[in-house]
Amino acid sequence: MKIRHLLIGLFAVAATVACDQELVETPSLEVSQESLELAAKAGEASFDVTANLAWTATADQDWVNLEPASGDASKDAVKVTVTADDNATNEARTATVTVKAGDLTKTVALTQAAAEAEDPGDEPGDEP
């Protein structure tokens, strides 16, 4: 009988200890794209963020806009839309979007195409 009481007591202590332990989830952060290419005209592209922590996204160039720029922890991916102003230069330009969640960081490289060079013969009033 004493053994039975001892075993019941041990199970009760083990159950109590197991209930007091919190499950620690390993932090995670994923982005669906490592790079995006945008046309020279204002346009948009997107990538997904999946994180089990609150996250924020920032761009290192002011011609890049992000929506949303932050989100809460979720099992579901959040679509981040990247929009860019017109690139009026005749060179491609680049930017980096950095997504942070806790101590984790992911980056998405953006490249926006150069504006098309205008044909000087297409100027109004130019006659051959």
C-alpha cells in the first residue's frame, strides 16, 4: 500500500512540474524572396514575411515604400507590397529592405530598371 501511495505522489509531482514548464519556441523569421526587380515606371512587387515574433521592415532608400512595414507574430505569411517612384535616371538603382524580428534579420535586395533613353529624333518640331 505504501508503494502505491508513493507512486501516486511521484506522478502528482511529475505532473505538476511538467505543467509549470513553459514551452520555449525557437524564434523564426522567413522572407519568400531574396531579391525583387521593378520596372523603371512606378510599380510594385511583393514578398511574404513569416515570423513567430513581431517584425518590422525598413528600406534604405526613400524611393521605396513598404505596406505593411510591420506585423505581429503569426503562423500565416504577411504579404509586404513594395512600391517605387519612377526611376527617371538612365541607370538602374538598388535598395535593400531589411526585415527584423527580435535578434533575427533577413534582407531583400531591390533593383529598379533604368528609364528608357529617349530618341532625340522624336522631339516635337523635329522634321527630317
